[in-house]
Amino acid sequence: MDRKAFRSTLIGAAFLMATSAIGPGFLTQTAVFTERLGASFAFAIAVSIVVDLVAQLNIWRVLAVSGKRAQDVANEVLPGLGWLLAILVGAGGLAFNIGNIAGTGLGLHALANLDPRVGAALSAAIAIALFLLPEAGRAMDRFAQVLGLLMIALALYVTVASHPPYVTAVVSTMAPEQLDVLSVVTIVGGTVGGYITFAGAHRLIDAGIAGAENIGAVTRSAMLAIGVASFMRVVLFLGALGVVAAGVKLDPANPSADVFRRVAGNVGYRVFGLVMWAAAITSVVGSAYTSVSFLRTLSAGLDRHWRALTIAFVVVSTIVFLVVGRPVKILVAVGAVNALILPLSLGAMVLASRRASIVGDYRHPAWLVYSGVTVALGMAAMGAWTLFTELPKLWLSS
């Protein structure tokens, strides 16, 4: 691989992870928690960014050095663990992808007044066409980069136009008036939970970028991925904060759309449609690709026909949406449930970093080991608490 292709793949992997995270659930969760917590949500975002960095750096570096996908590494740590991880990630990815497909329909409805079901089917066809291309990997990289930059530019416009209280947001980052465990668990799950944290790492492994000699480049790619996703989260938060700080109550049926509409009227609503569609379609691609990268390990036949399996993944997600639909509560709840996978996957990677049979002579930084264990245990505790206390209240609320 020449230097230009190498650099492009690294950037593409970063944007694949970032745009996988920035989906309809990402937009919805940000609006919902900003309205609920106000400026205090800044603290939850800051905590999530730290957790995201620890998780990404541990997982990307260990996978890169081993040159193997996460499920294969997990099986070496404990036989059968990788199979469990593959099933959990595949199931979680499918659940998220139903919301992603729904988001494409809602986005095109807001942008062009297209029937959401027609828009979802059209978007699914675009995603499928991408996977049918001979150079599907490079096409996916470019697709994620272009739409990722477009989303950031449009979200920045809305943030500036909403005139958020920047000073209050900064103060609340360090001294929040409210603490909310559900918000942290949910946005961590929506940024690095389930399949998302593996999207970029698996893309690099499939492209042949692995080994200790590439650890620096892989680390920079991981940091770029978190940087893009975190920047988008902050920008969307500030835009929503500018609206709710003015005393506006967001439409519970579509709170993120209401933010854009309040800022810029009908034009803002059209802008939201484009942002929603871009966020959703890139997440459809990232979810399908990464989830299948786990499932293809289950049998040699699935591995040989991974492209057909990926297309089937998109088709099934689309059919489920067309039959069932996607309420806002599901997008918040799935993010929280997806976060429960993180302690398992992160814990497995930290253990793998200490196995010479997996990483060879590579020495994983001690600070990453200790911080990885801390994050895995902390997310396990917060995730369990959320699962049994907060999610039932969320689901039963009106």
C-alpha cells in the first residue's frame, strides 16, 4: 500500500467509526438529555469523552498489534468468549441498524417531504450499492469522510445561530448542578458501545494495517475518530442548549428536529433532514460492515460470503423498520443497553494486552491497562444500575 492510500485508509477508518457513532440515536440522545439536564449535560459529555478515549485506545492498539478481529482475540483470552461477543455485537448492531434505517427515512422526509418508508427503502438501496462496488472498502472510506464533514459543517451553523450560553456550559463541565448516570451510560453506549468501537479497528485490519510497526498510526487514527465524534456531540449539545436555555420545550416526538426548526425555521428543518439522513446512512454502512465482521467468524461459509451477508443485514433491518417503526424511546434505550457490551469487550482486550501469545513482544502502556480496568468496572456497575433502575422508568414514562 502506497503512502497516500495508507493515509487515506487511516482517515477513512477514523471517519467510519465516528460516523457509525453519529447516527439518529446520537442526535436524539443529545437533544433529549440537553433538555433534561440543561448545561449540566456538559459534565456527562466530558466524562464520556474520557471513557471513549480509554476504550478506543485500548481496543484499537491491541487489535492492531495482534492483527486479529476482536472476537478472535477474545476467544484466545477465554474459549467461547469471542463467540458470545460476536452474538452480542451482531444483535446490538441489528437493533441499532433498525433505528439507522428509520433515520434515513425521517431525514429524507424532512429534507424532501418524501414518505419515510420510501426514503428508508431508497437509502437501503444506496447502502447496498456501496457494498456491491469492487472497491467497497475505499468507497466506504470516502463516503464516510464526505458525509461526516458535511454533518459537522451544518451542525456548526445551527450552533452559532442558536447563541448558546458558552460560559455556563464551560462552568457546568466542571461543576454540574445535576448528575445523571443514565445520560453517561447512554451516550457512552452510543459512541463506543457495541459494534461502534470496533468499526475503525476492523476496517484497518481488513485493509492490512496491523502490527507493532503501525501502532503510532493506528493510535492517531483512533484519536481522530473520537475527536470527530466528540466534536459533533459538543456542537449538537451547544445548539440544543441555545434553544432550551431560552425556555423552549422541545417536541418529544422528534426533539433533535425541533432544535433545528427553532433556530432557522423551515430552512433549519430542511437542514436537519440532510444532517439526519447523512448521520443515518453512514451509520447504516458502519453498523452493517462492523456487525458482519463479527458474524463472519462464526463459520467459513459466512466468511466467504460476507458481502451477501452484509447486504442481508441491511435488508432485514429495513424490513423490520417498515413493519415496526422506531419510537424515540427505543433509540435512547438501545444506546444504554449497548453500553453493557463495553465492559465485556474492553475487559477482554485489556487481558489480551498481557498475553504474549496474542501481542508478542509489544508492551501495552501501564496507564492504558489501569484506566481500561477502571473504565470496564465502572461501566459494568453503572450499566447494571441503569438496566435495573433507570431503563424501566424510561420505558414506563409517558
